[in-house]
Amino acid sequence: MSPRKSNLESSIYLGDDGWWHGRVTMGVLADGSPDRRHRMARTEPAVRRKVKELEKLRDEERATKAGRKPTVGQWMETYLTDIASLKLKPRSLDDYWSKTRNDIVPGVGKHRIDKLAPEHLERMYRAMLDAGHAPSHVVKVHRILSRALKIAHRRRMIGENVATLVDPPSIEETETNPFTQEEAKTFLEAAAKRPTLMRWIVGVGMGFRQGETLGLRWPYVDLQAELFHPRWQLQRLTWRHGCKDAHACGERLHRFESCPPDCATHRGYKRGCPKPCAKTCVKHASTCLDRKGGGLAFTRPKTKKSTNPVPIPPAFIPYLIAHKAQQDEMREAAGELWEEHQAVFTRPDGRPIDPRDDWEEFKELLAEAGIDDRRLYDGSRHTAGTILNELGVDMPTIMEILRHTQISQTRRYVKGRSHLSKDAMRRMGDAFLPAPKPVPGPTTETRTETSGRRAARARARRRIR
């Protein structure tokens, strides 16, 4: 037996209550007192088995730390406030908070983190699906919870990350619906009647994301080298309180009661009436006098690959120069009202275009062009990838243009066309099989008997006689 094990002896005894008890010394606590863990069972073999399991965890340094463990809700708040906030982008962090408040805390928030079982997660996922949530939404919740539990396991707060024992729902990939080349031309013809034509040329013709397009800035546009440098993106961020007492600051907007069934206040809300506030609500930062970090903001792209320069098609350069001249006229007309943000696409007063207004304009252009309704992503990024493929551009090149990190992601952006498939299979058939010989049609043959043939027939008749 090693010296370490001899100094950490365990004891087993039968208690006055009729139960067998085991005491295992795990080490020393921060205050110098011994860390003794307790196990109990009805029989001696059962308690010995539990003691041996605990000793094994101790010797392999996989035992959880001493002390009462937090609930899942308490740990998620700690994880998002102190850990995830140092790494995640603002929009991603907002999404983590939203799914934690609306799904994780109501579902499993009251369970102690070390008592959480796979069955708890499976019941929560089933309830979310029954409530109408998409499988993709449930998978996102699963990933957020799994990352939080991974940190807890790494810090020896729990013995195992139970999220790894649960299979989330399968996701069916959304069917993409990009523009055809004819639809793309029709769409841009409709956009040509608006001052935002260049914005849609960049979106449809170059496959930029909405945030990247609206976040383009003139210092990062190289007209001589014909390159875009997408170093910024425009996003709408959630406001955060800058005051000391966030709960008291938003007191005027707190709602602790649910709306009545016939609520008319939130009739136009797509997601229905908002949920009641928690008793310790710290939201409503938009009304805070010292608010910070919210509204429309220029942020850095999520990955380094997204900042790679993108060549500008030469045919786009004259339109881009004309757009810059048009913006200079707008700046002069606005005068002191102009707000300089160096943005390529702006409102008449120089402010960046709101993504919500941009989305509404896209829907209006679809209607004007007579094109079926579809997602903005289909009409820009998926369209660019698909048309590039139709023009014969190989996948690695499309991957570089769209700035994907994996070629498998690029393949999801490219949709095959039926007429191209038919043409490809026709060429495949021509390569394998020879062209069929023409089938001869019915012919009428006219025979003319020559003098030589008549003489031969006469000689044959004479021999017969």
C-alpha cells in the first residue's frame, strides 16, 4: 500500500440505527480540517462497495470537491457571468442567456448540479418538443448546457457530465431555396429603382452575410486592388445596465403577472405575450440612464477566416464608384445632421442601415420582382454559392470566396439544379456509349435490266432446251 493510502484510511461500522456506515478520508480542507466523506447502506458488502468506489475516485484524483453543490440554475448564472462572458461574442452571449432563462432554468434549474441525471434532460427535451420548439432549438439548448457542465466537471464539481450521456433530437437540414440566375437578375432589376442597389449587388453577387454587408466601411474597401476587407459586421446588441441596482432601475417595466388570455397589448407580437418577470429581474436595461453595450454596433466577425479579403468583380467597380458619389451628395445635403460612421451603406443621415429595415426591404423587393418568398440567406449567400458552382467554379474556390472554414459547410450552401444534372448525365452517356446508328427507313428499289443480263438469260434458256 502506498504511503498516501495508508494516511487516508477508511472505516466501516454498524450504526445504532441498523445501517452500515462508511467514512472515507479524502484529504485536507482549506481550513486544515480533514475532508471525511460518508456513505451508508443496509448491508456490509453494499457499504464496502461504495467505500471502494469513493477510494478509487480519490486515488485517481477524480473525486468531486467538498461542499454543497449549487443548483443547475445557480451554476448557469455563474458560468454565463464569470466564464462564458470572457470568451463569447456579445450576440452569442445574449443567445446563451435567453435559452438559459427560457428553457434550462424552468426545465432543470432546481436540480442540484451533482444530482442531475440523464432522465432529467430527456424529459426537458421532450417537453420542449411538445411545446412546439424546433429540434434545432433543442440541440442548441443541449450544447449550451453541455458546455456549462463540462466546465463544472473540469473543476471537479461533478463526477461526470451527464449531457454526454444524452442524445439530443436529430436535426433535419433546412431545404435551401436560392435564386436562379434569371431570378437574381430580376431581383436586381427591381433593386435598381432604389438607392440601395449596391447593397443588393454585394449581397447577391458576392454572398456576403447581412451583418458583413451592412458593416462594410470605406477604409476597408480597396478600389485599386479591387478587394473588400470584411473586418467589421453590424449587429444589434442587447443593452446592459450601467447602474448599481439593476432591479430597481427597471422597476417601472417589471411585470410579475401573466397576461390575460384575450390580451390586446401584445396582439402583434410574433412570439405572443412576453413571459412574466422573475422576482429578481434585472432586465429592461434599455431605459437605464447609464446603459451600455447595446443598440446597433460595429463588431468583429466571429472567426478569423471571415476577415479574409474578397475580390470585387471588375463589373461591380463602376457601380461602387457611382454609389460613393451618391453618398457624398447625401452627406452634403444632410449638412450638420450627418453622422459619420464611414459605413458604405447608410441612411440619408449617415447612420448605418438597421438590419430590420434591410430585411423588410428584401421582402418588398421579392414582391416587386414576382419571386416566391424565401429567407434572406437564400437570396444572398446560398445564391452566390449555387451560381458560382453553375458557372463551373470548383468547391475549394467557392469555399475561399464564401470564407468557410470547412468544405463540407460549402457543400451545404451549393444546391444542384435539375437541368444541369440532366446535361451532366447526357455527357456521361456520350462518354460511355457510342452514338446509336441511324435506323434505315423503308426504301423503294427500281431495278433496270441491262443488255448483258438479257444475253445471259437467253443462253441459259437454250441450254435447258
